[in-house]
Amino acid sequence: MIKEIYSKLPAKILDPIKSILRQVLLILLSIAITSILIWIMGYSPLAVFDGLSNGITKDFPGTLRWTTPLILSGLAIAVAFKTGAWNLGVDGQLYMGALAATAVSLGLSTLPGVLLFPITVLAGIIAGMLWALLAGILRTQYGANDLVSSLLLTYVAYHFSDYLIHGPLKSGAYGPAESSNIIPETVWLPKIIEGSSVTIGLIVAIVLAVVLYFLIFRTTLGYELKVVGSNLWFSRYGGIKVKAVYLKGMAISGAISGLIGVIEILGVHHRFPIRFSSGLGFDGIVVSLLASNNPLGVIISGLFFGALRNGSYNIERLTEIPRAMVIIVQAIIVLMVGMQVIIKFKKQKKDKQSSNDDQSKETEELNTFNTNGSEG
Amino acid sequence: MSGIIDADLFAALLRISTPVLLVAMGGLFSMRAKLFNFSIEGYMLVGCFFSILVVDKTGNLWFGLLGGAFAGLIFSIVYGFAVIHLKANAIIASVGMNLLGVGLTTFLLRPIFNTSGAYRPPNMEAFPVVNIPIIKDIPFIGDVISGHTPLVYFGLLLVIVCQLLMYKTPLGLAIQSVGDNPEAARTAGINPKKILWLTVLWGGFFSGLGGAHLATGYVTAFSQEMTAGRGFTAFTAIVFGAENPFLTFLATLVFGFADALGIRLEIQGFGLHPSLIKTFPFILAVLVLTISSAIRMRKMKSAKQIL
């Protein structure tokens, strides 16, 4: 019976279901490995599940609070990876966006909200975009590896933000924690759940995911981004301006990263607490990889990691089990996704030419990319 | 400026660049074999943690160093398995390893040391200092070169060893040929997998040692994410040095100089904020990366290969 239904379902419905099942399996395996470690260290082996169920059932608004930046950071990575831009500097771009938004809203606080709000948001987005473009331009102009430069620029952003919060943006009166002054109330994001930190930022994140889905899969620019990402040679011959398209991908990725900073400041903190991000930018890599860099998938995977992160905070408060267990789960997921990608390649290769052993591996991989490019 | 640039500054430069130097010497062989490996930041962090753990349990700094190095080695097995055997994407696997390093060490702080954030073993001692006879009496040079911990000299020795290993031994040539042309290497009877494994484990060991030195000889504590991008600067040094041990060493000195100068400026109250000074090594690293890439790109002429 089940088999009959299964065979009747068209591939369009079946394939996403299959891939979701595969990812769920991968998540469970990662949690299992982490749980063994947690158990060895003398804690309850069910801690991760406790955290998840706590995040979903007991404190759902808290989960949505974390889902917002995680979806955005997943999107920033998804766009970059689709373009073949190794933007590992989302965390730095996020800080630059947050800094710009904080500085502008504090500096122009006398402006009416109608003006101040768009200026603040725009400043944050542009700051994030420029920080990403810096790494991008260093690659297009000088051939500097964008992965390394975006990572190094992240550390520049960390220390630079420390400096601003200790120095020029230092709070006059606010409590013991180091932070900027509280930003004008006129730019605070409206809440969609009272008594929580869930703001319209969540809606923005979801809408953006849908928009990016259409951008990537339904527009010429999206097609160009993907082609540049999957095969540079192919796209050069196809008349696509590789550098320009690559920079567009980097700019979109950086703009989204800046937006994360804006939403965190305007929606959650209402000031710039020093080093507030706790790795949100790097979490985007896991979020996006788990969703196979698909913007719609990022919504689901963002929700999952939101629940995990939120639950881990609550569990740490209740039981002293370090919330770093979540980082271990994430790391194992990243490692497994990394391996799985290639298993897929291997299958494709076997389908096409079964006799060829692993001779001239690289060229074969290039061929796989080639066909992917022309299909997409 | 005379109070800022003196023998002490250069001595500090040698001291500060040693951990990064050890990590860079670890990572460069796998990079030479064209195995993109920036998981060295993760190995380094694991080395930091386990060296402090061993020192805490045994009270012996040398055991601590070894503990950190072997922890890095064991940790790198995961990476080797993922990338060499399961053909995982090296960049993604590196991201995963670095995350795993952060996750593991942050997590274990609580159950093992019953603390969070940072731990300093109560029985922590300082490494003995080596005073080199004759050299120590030469003005300036003596102050710069003599009077360091043994690890500093070990680092310098390692550069020479790596240089010889890379260019003068069959193993080094094998590593190069695996990087340049795996097919030709295989025809010549070299097993590329074996070579790649060797380079990965070597990277794990020396990155772990670099971390161990950072924790036991420099910071004398473990703190959460204490490597703070040092592994990435080591990685940049390798890229800058084009996997040549000696050039890579020079690059680590450049970063070390930025670090040492920053600390000096901070102590002397030069008016620059310490956080601003901490951006120096990273800005410098970006510049160095850009300049070396630009030179290489000009050499290759055809920009097609890069973009």
C-alpha cells in the first residue's frame, strides 16, 4: 500500500521529501554522537533532545528570536556559496552592519523616526555590503583568496567593534556590561509577539528567503550566479561577466549579513553589547549546508537550529550542561554534509561511466560541475 | 620612537611568533600537497586545551606540550578520514573541524575543570630560559637571540628541518609531486593517500604543539577560543610563503612584529586603544595576502585561473 502511493508520487514532491528525510537522519546521527560524549562526561545523554523539546514546546518565542538571525545568516551563506564566493566573513559583516546602525541612530537621534529608521537600516545594510565587497574586490582585482581575506577581515571587525564600544560609542550610564548607549526608541522594531524579542525581523527574514528563492531559481541574475558558482570556465564562454556577477553575489551576501546586525540591534538589544553575536555568522554555514544552500530550506533549517540554540541556553541555566554541546552537534553536521556532497558526486559519476576508475579525478569532477551548470 | 624599537621588541617578536610559527610549519606540507587545510586553527585550540589539562594533572610543562601535540594529532585523524577517505570538500571539512575544536574545548571546560570561560592550573610554572654562551654577551644580538624558552629555539630549528625535508628528501619531493601531479606521482610508485595522511598528521601534531606552547608558555591558561584567529594568520603565512618553509617563517615574523609592536605601544600608552592595536596583525595579514596574490597573478598573466 505504502509502496504504491510512493511509486505514484511525482519526483517533484518525492525528491524534497527524500532529501528532508536524509537530513533528518543526518541530524539524528550527529545528535547521537554528541550525546555519547555528553553521557561520557557524566551528564544526561538526552540533554540535546531536552534542549530541543524545551525550545519548541516551552519557549517557542525564544526559538523564533534565534530563528530570525539564523535564517538570515543561512541566506547570506547560501547566496555566497551558490555564487562560488567563499564568504566566511558573515560574522564580521554583521558587526559592521550593527556598528553602522548603532552609530547612525545615536548620531542622528534628533531626526524624526520616519527619516531616522530608513537611514539607520540602510546604513547597516550598506556597511555589511561594503565589508563583504572588500574581500570580493581583493579577489577580483588581485586574486587574493576570498575565504582567507573574509575570515581575517572578521577579526578586524571584532577588534574594531571592541574599540568603538570602549571608546567613541561608549555608554555614558548603562550598567556594568560593556555596551553602547541605548538607541532612540523611534528605530526599535515592532514586536510581533508581546513580551518576547520576536519582531517583524522574523517576517523580513522569511520574505527575504522566498524572494531569494525566486531570485536564484527564476531570474537571469540567479542563473548567472549559479553558473558562475558551478563553473567559471563555462560561464566565461557563455558571455557572462564573471567578475561582475561574482561581486553581485558577494554584495547580496554582505548586505544580508549587515541586515542581521541591524535586526539584532534594532529588534533585540536596542544598544550594541560588546561581542553580542556569539558566532551567529558562522552558524549560517551550518544552516545553509543543511538546507543544501536552498533559500526555502534555510527557513526550516533556521527554525531547527533556532530551537536547538534557544533550548541549549535554557538547559544550561537549568542543569549546568554547557550549551557548547550545540556547537559540537553543528560541527558534526557540517562534517557529515561535507562528506555527503561527495557521495552524491560519486553516484553521478558511477551512473555516467562505470568503467573509469578514479583516474584523473579532478577533470571528472569538473565535468560533473559542467553538466550541473548547463542543466541549471 | 627610540623607546619603542629596541632589542626587547625583537626578542618579544621571536617569542610571540613562535606559536604561529609552529602551526605554520605544521600546516604547510598538506597545503603543498594541494590539500586545502585551514583546520589548523582547530588543532591549535585543541592543543591549547589538552596541554593545560596535562599540566593540571601532572604538573609537568613538557608533558603538557606533548599532550597538546598528540591531542592535535588525534584530532587531525578526523579531518584526514573525512577528506582523504570520504573525499569530503576540504573547505567545508575545515570549517567543521574548527567548529568542533571550539565546541569540544568550550564544552569540556565545565565537566573537566568545573569552570567556564577560562582555567589556569594552580601548579603552573614558567619554562626555563636558555642563555646561550658567548652570544648572550654580544650587545643587542644577545638580547634578541639569547634568553628564550627552549621552544623558541625548537621553532627556529623546525624551520630548517622543514626546509630540508621539503626540498632535499625523497619524502619532500613526493609531497611536492602529489601536489603538482598526482598521476605522475602514482606512476612513480608514490601512494598519494599515504602522503596526504602523513601531511595531515604532521599538521595536527605541530599545530597542537603550537597551541600547547601558546597555552603553557605564553598565556599560562586555557580560555575559551583563545587562539583567536592565530591559526588563520598561520594559514595566511603559508599562503604568502607559497608553502616554502623559510618564506613562511618570514611571514610569521611580520605578523609577530605587528603583535609585538602593538603590545609595546599599549604598554607605553601611545594613545592608541588596545583593541585598535589588535586589528594590526589582521590588517597586515590581509595586505600581505593581497600583495603576494597580486604578484603571483601578474606572474601567471592569465587571470583566468583565479577568476
